[in-house]
Amino acid sequence: MPLRPLHVALLVAIAAILPASTARADDDKPTADERTRIEAALRGLGFESWGEIERDDDGQAWEIDGAHGADGKEFDLKLAADDLHEIEREADDAIHIGSALVEIDTDARYQAFQFSTGASVARSQTYARFTGEDSALDISGAFLMRGRQHCDTTLLVEHAVPRCTSRELFKVVLDGEARGVFQGKIIVAPDAQKTDGKQMAQALLLSETAEFDSKPELEIFADDVVCGHGSTSGQIDEELLFYLEARGIPEPEARALLIQAFVGEAIERVEHEGLRAALSAASAEWLGVRTE
């Protein structure tokens, strides 16, 4: 039996390791203060030793070679100081597994976006924890699956300190016998007063055999918070489809427009204009729509 490609990624994101005002994109090595904060973050995540610490090619994150935990296992890590965008468009028979461990310090902002159209199995796990007050997190994603593809998202956001904001929005489009799974939990600790947390997962089912399983959760142990979560799944709105067709738009194009608008709500959260346009084009390509 032939083996399928397996892509395993471990990304550790420590928001505000380096404040933007002191970033030095022209220097590949951390300063003494930066190194102290990075190494403290690594020890907090359970790593006992590591190799070189250098900026990546884009100057937006730190790369650490050969990090070892107590069990002796070795990882190559990337510490993202701000935004993280994960684009997964691998071969249809690939298996993609990605994990992100996120720690958000005082006055920090962390934004992540996940996009997937490839792989027979795509699994993403994010574990985020607020460790400093007055911080914000925004995690969103768009997944377009068909055939017998499977996408699985697990998300845990822990509010351990007061006055932090979290937003999570995931859009899933499933066709054929594709299956989507979303497991999301927000935990608000007793001391995390003034927390503002909202989470939503939505699926658009394009066939009767597609399946979406969702389990949103809230665990709140504080009394002065604003939190909400939800999940929906359904098919294309026939009234909206009729509205577009009545204005001369052929049915295939009308369906594609509605699907693009559905996933576009998540894609619009990407702040980088060029990347946002590329993601919109990728979703149109999946739908078979010309963008020129």
C-alpha cells in the first residue's frame, strides 16, 4: 500500500515577544532583552534546550532549531510575534497536521487565519492563553472541501487574566462526501473579569452527503463578562439564489457568488490586502470561477 504524504507542523506563537516599536527587521539575531523573553517563553512551554534563534526570511517571526523537551523529542519552532497566516493547498492525497501554542502577553494583539482546500485530511489545533491584561486575539479560517476530504479544527482559548478580547470565526464549505469537524472552547478563569469573548463556526453544505459536526463550548467562572458562542449549518438560500437568477445571472455563477460571499466574511478579516486578494482568488479557483 503506497504511503501518503504527511505534513506535520508545530508552530508556537508568543504574541508581543517583541513590541512592534522596537522591531529591527534588518537584524537576524535577537537583542539580549529579546533573547531573555524568547527563552522564558520556551521554558514556559516545556522546552529545556534549543539551538540557534534567528529571524525568518520575512522578518516577522523567530525560528528556533532543535528545541528539546523533557521527553527528548526534537522540534523546529517558529515564534510569531504578531499575525499568523496558514495556507494549506497540498495534494489531494496528503495529510496535514498543524498545531499552534499561543501565549498572549500584556497589551498584545494576535491574529491568525487558516485557509485550506487541499489534503485528504487537514487537522489544525490551536491552544491560546492570555497571560497579560488588555490583550486581544482574533482567529478565523475558511475551509473548502469536496469528495471525501476531511477537515478538523480544535480550538482552546483560555482567558486567565482580566480585560481581554477574543474573536473566532470559521467558515466551512463541504461538497460531495466531505466532512468537517469543529471543536471550540473558551475558558474564563475566576479572575478574568471584563472578558469579551465570541466564537462562531458555520458550515455550508453543497450536497446531501456532506457532514458537519460542531461542538462549541463555554466554561465561565467569572461573573462580569460578555461571552457568546454558536454554530450553524445549512444549504444555499434558495430565495437568494432566485434573486440573483432573476437578475440574469446563470445558476452556476449565482451559486458561486453566494459561496464566495459566505467564505468572504472570514477572508475579509485578513488585514493584508494582497493576501486577502490571493485568498479570494483561491476560493474562486476552487469553485471554478474565473477572476480575471
